[in-house]
Amino acid sequence: MGYEDEAVEALWKTVWGHKSAMQREFTRGTHGETFVLRQLAHRGAMTPSQLADAMHVTSGRVSSVLSALERKGLISRTPDPDDRRVTHISLTEAGEENARRNIEEMRSLVCWIFSQMGERRTRDFVDLTREFMTYMSICRPGEPRPTPDEVRAAFAEGE
């Protein structure tokens, strides 16, 4: 086994084999109410189908999440004035505050972790993560590996 295989095993064991409370919260935030609140806070009003696409879930799943958020008073639904079949979902004031608190808490936790790691190691981590994610963005399962030109283009785009 080469260093690449050892690194993959160590990465998988670290990322998927040791779920911290914070990782569980990040993961939870990609599948339900927290994700919707973050999306709406970041992008503004969206349609249910746009949210379903962003979440990679069915319209039924989005519908149940939106119903729960509406019951809690965190979102509002507004019919499109030009097309009554389209509904726009937006945050209420309470929803904006909830999203802001959630985002700030996660930011604060990550800042604390970085303070523990120190500036040099944090900068190295961020640089390596950016590089890793650039490679991830151009690789597709079942397709040929990217060419050197595609790799150069991806890194040039990220600058």
C-alpha cells in the first residue's frame, strides 16, 4: 500500500469514523431546517424547487421541512405575483435571527479551533483544503482523470 492508500484510509477513518458533536451538527445542517435557514439567509427568497435542488432531496422532503419552519414562525410563503403557481420562501425576522445565531455559533467554534491550531498550521490547513477541494471539483467518478490543462485551468480559476 502506497502513501496515497494510507492517506485515504486515514482520511476516511478521521472524517467518517470519528463523528464529533460538531460534525454531526454540520451534517444535520445539510439535510433539514438548518440548511434551509442558512440557504435563505445567504441567497434570499427561493422557491421550494430551488431549495430541493440545493439540498439534493425530493420536493416532498422540502415540503415537510418548510411546514415545520412555518409552524415555528421562521419562514413565510409568498405567491409570485406573475405566476400564482410559484411560491417564494423567505425568512421572517425570527428566521433571520435564528440563522444569524446559528451561523455565528459555527463561525465562533471554528475560530476557536483555529486559535488552538495556531496561525501557521491554520493557514497551511486552509491552503491544503483549498487545493484538495479544487482537485475534488474536477474529478468525476467513472470518468478519466483530469488532464494537466484541466488541472491548471481549475487552479487558475480559483486564484
